[in-house]
Amino acid sequence: MKEANFYPGPSRVFANIPEYIYEAYMEGIMSINHRSAEFMHLMEETIRTVKDRLQIPADYTFVFTSSATECWEIIAQSLTRTQSQHFFNGAFGQKWAEYAGYLTKVNQIRFDPNEELPTHLLDAKSDVICVTHNETSNATAVDMNLLRVLRANSSGRVIAVDATSSIGGVELDYRAADVWFGSVQKCLGLPAGMGIMLLSPRAVKAAETIGENKHYNSLVKLLENAARNQTSYTPNVLDIYLLYRTQRLSKGIVATQEKLTERYVAYEQLFAKAPGVSFLIENKAVRSKTVLALKADHVLKLHAEAKDRGIVLGNGYGAWKSSTFRIANFPAIKSKEVEKLHEFFTRKL
Ligand SMILES: *Cc1c(COP(=O)(O)O)cnc(C)c1O
């Protein structure tokens, strides 16, 4: 890789991806039939490995989708009877609410990015409660304890969590919600083009009770296929293989989180000293550990200067596009690259 890429998705992929792609080609993985025994074995091993490394409860069902965006629709289409409630403070959570709104009734709760998840606004009518764990656009994250509060007050209803830019990077309390999903091009460090979705026994039961089966991606069909270690439509077998190979090598989510936390703390110290740079989110308690959003005086100039040094900074998102830049703190980024970024900002001091 010529450049140190800090874009928060698509983002830097793991350094051994080229080797694994070559291996997949030589072994014919890219061409295996997705109804074959060979594929079913690969899917089984991949799920077993990911569940082990990410400490996902054994009774949670794992399904492959094509993206996080598809998961938004699956939840609205197959898990929502009458209404879903959406808590959001940024662009991704808002988009989820919008897409759900085309398929079902929605109750939108927008909260301030500097504030904690307003659990007291939980409504009693929605059958699904939707939360974005890590809001990639403004670099905020929801405290696991507040998810547990939602869980305790939700009287058995389904809680769905978009963890696209945190799954694989930080420890998640999977038991605090029923549906967790994300795509692979963020913390999982893989080429884009696949999503994963985890369902609690309660979510599986809800899907079966509702029984919605009018779409190619109806949840009951995904679940029926997953039970046989298959998929409804031809999956991204290469990405499944890459997920298997990279996770097999992973030291597990505790070690990964430790590494990212260390890097995060060092970034906080660095940017506390950098002139004209400050965190977009003032409240430290709600800041994401996997994506950083920083305000800067001359963002365009900063991007150009960084580029000259072989560093790609992430653009700000949506309303924050011209006033902020973002930095991915994802596991696939190398320590050498992190050092390079520190050097770049230290030189400006
Ligand atoms: C990137 C992202 C998505 C969209 O992922 P796709 O793979 O493009 O569907 C959804 N939610 C969050 C929080 C994201 O960061």
C-alpha cells in the first residue's frame, strides 16, 4: 500500500488479503458452488471462527447478507409488524429510519450528538427498537449500559443495533440486543460487498411468527438456508473466505479492543496539543473509539498536506463535510501507519 489510508469505510483492508485472495484462487474457492458440501463446510467453519473470536453467544444465529443497508430493509420488512422506533443522532441512523419509513410506520427520535441515548423516550407501541451503536458520520457511540437499560424496559420487544463501524473492533454485549449487523469493509478490514447479521433466539422466533416470505431476502428464507449452512442467493464466497482467514488469525476481540483503545488514547493526547484541531464531539463519554471526527480550520488544505505525506484522511460526512475530517481507528491499520499520522500532526505543532 503506497498510502496510509484512514478513511472510515471502505477502509484499509488487512495486509494479508492479497495472499488470501491468491490462495482462494489457487484452491478454486472463488468458483465453488454455494450448494456444495465444500461451501457448507466453509460457511460452518467461518461462523464458528467469527463467533469464537468476537465472543458471540452460541445461541445467536448468523446470516450473511450483502450489506448493512440490506439489513436495514430486512428488519423493516421481516421483523416489524406495525412500527419501528429509531434513535439516531447522525446520517446513518437517519438513513435507516428513512428506508424503514418506506416499508413501515416509524417513530423517529433524533437526539443531540453530545448527549447520551435518551432511553426514557422509549415508546410502548413500536415492535422493533432501532439503535445505531457507532454513528460513523459524527463519531459517536452508544454506551452498552444504556442498551441494557433499553433492554430492561422494552418488555420483550426486538432491539436491533447497527454496529457496522464497531463490530470486530470493540467488545459488544450481544445479549443486550436481538439483532446486530454490519458490513465487512469497516472494522473487519475486508473488501466491501458483504454484510453479517446476528439474531437472538427471540429475534428468530419473531421472524418465524411474523412469517413474512414475499421477498428474495425475507428473513425466514435467510434463516432456513442458514440452518443448512447455505444462503438464499449466491453469496460473496470470496469475502466469506477472507473473513474466515483473517478472523482465524485474530487474537480475539479483547486483544483487538485493547490495541484500539491504546491508539485512541494516544490520538486524544495528540489532538489536545494540535493547533486549530479539536474533537467535533465535546462530550468525551459519547465519543466513538473506532472513528474520530475532528474539526479543523482549513480542512481542504489539511487533506492536501496529508496527501503529500502519503496519508489519506477521511472526509467529514454530510453536514460536517467541510468543517471536519475523520480518522478510522480500525484493526487492519498498521502501527507504522499510525506513527506516520502522529508524525504528520506533531510536525505541525
Ligand atoms: C457504512 C455504514 C453503513 C452502510 O454500509 P453498507 O455496506 O454501505 O450498506 C450503515 N451503517 C453504518 C453505521 C455505517 O457506518
